Amino acid sequence: MADFGFNEHHQNEIVNYMRFARSKRVLRLKTIDSCFQDLRDSRLVEETFTVDEVTDMLDGLQAVVHGEVETELINTAHTNVLLLRQLFSQAEKFYLRLQTDISELENRELLEQVAELEKTDFKSSNKVNQETSKPKLAPLNEGGVSELLNKEIARLQEENDKLKARVRTLETQAMSALDDRSKAERALRDLQKTQGDQQLALRCQEINKLEDTVATLQADLQKSLSANANSQKDLQESLISAKHDLLRVQEQLALAEKELEKKFQQTAAYRNMKEILTKKNDQIKELRKRLQKYESDE
């Protein structure tokens, strides 16, 4: 048997198609033979014919044979198109693009190999057909291009799943960092509020004490005025001095408040809280950069 370099399965497919083509050819030849036989039986009943009669008979036979041969050639071309359709449809399922070389259809060497294949395969009349029904095209060899495509698709899907899992992990870390940042900010605000409340209470106490002192001085002044008009000047001076002291104390309180706020900012709790917020902000910036990188890659 001629070898075209195919595996056993494809070699059998070629043999099956050649058997199909041979059966169609034999049937069409029988039809042509029947045309000649019909001419003999219907027209060749006399011993002699005129030229016109012979010409008429040959023209009629020519028309019949021409129609049969043309029908067979058209049917063969259409059958080949259906065969190519099956091959191309199967190739497209595996994302393949088949190509044909029309010039190879007239390659005498290959045509002789096909003729030899037909002779050797159909020489024995006892050979049984391997498949009696029309077989469907089987998938391409799994060890070839389709396997590589399937492996590549599986690899890409696995890589995509890993990237999605990585993105979900980064999103979780980012959310956790945002939560930590929010907690730290709330703790800092609470701490600042607590320190502010304490400072306000101290200032209120100082002001209350000063107001009490002023009220006492004013009461003493009224008593002194009613008791001795001569001491009015001294009491007025004392009142002025007390007011000056009050202003000085208020100024000192303002300075003390600023100093206290400055000392608070220098405390370990404030520095630790500020350092935590700075680290969290840096982590969030880094996570956002990594998220943007993975989102662009995907």
C-alpha cells in the first residue's frame, strides 16, 4: 500500500474516501453504458442507415453522455467541498487555520501514488469494508497542536486565578490597613480631646479663683469706702493691682496652655501615635501602587 506519511487512522480515512469515490464512479459508468445500450436497443434495429440518421443518433448520444459526465463532475466537485467543510470545521474548533496548495492537485508523482493505493487496496475482492456507516471526524492527535493549545489555555487560566487571588489578598490587606488607620485617628482625636478637656478645666479653675479674688477685693473695697473714705485711694490701687495680676495670670495661663500643648506633642504617646499614622499611610500608599500594578497587568 502506498504511504503518504499519515498515521494509520488518517490512512484509513483516505481509503474510505477512495472507496466512496470509486463506488460513485462505477455507478456513473454504468449509467453511461446504459445510454449506449438504450441506443442499440431502440435505434439500431435496421441494417442500413443514412448519414442523417447516423448523425442524429450520435448527436443524441453525445447530448446524453455529455449531461451524465457533467453531472458527475459537478457532483464530485460539490462532494469535495463538503469534505473540506468537515475538515475546516474541525480545525476551527481547535483554533487552527488550514491551507491548501492547488498546484499539488496536478502533481503527477502524487497522482501515481494515489493510483497505486487504489490498485493495491481494491485488488482483492474479498476485502471487507472497515466501516459501513459514515464516520464522524475524530479529534486531532492529542499529542499535537491541540494539546499545546489546551495546556497553554490551562496555564493562562491558572495564572489568572493566581492573580485574582493575589488581588483579593492585597484588597484585604488594604482594607485592614484602612481600618487600622481609622482606629489610630480616632484614638488620637480622643487623646487630644482628653488633654484639651483637662487644660480647659484647669483654666476655668484659675479664672474662678481670680474672679473670687476680684469679688472679695470689691467687697472689701465697698466696706473700706463706707468705713473710711481716706483709704479709698489705697483700695483703688489694690483693685488696679489685682486687675493687673488678673491680666498677668491670664497671660501666664495662655503661655502655660501653649507650653502644655508643646509638651504634649513631645510626649511618647503623641510621638508613637503619629509614627503609627505615618507607617499606616506609607503602607496604604504602597498597597495602592501594587493594586494599580496588578489591575493594569490583568
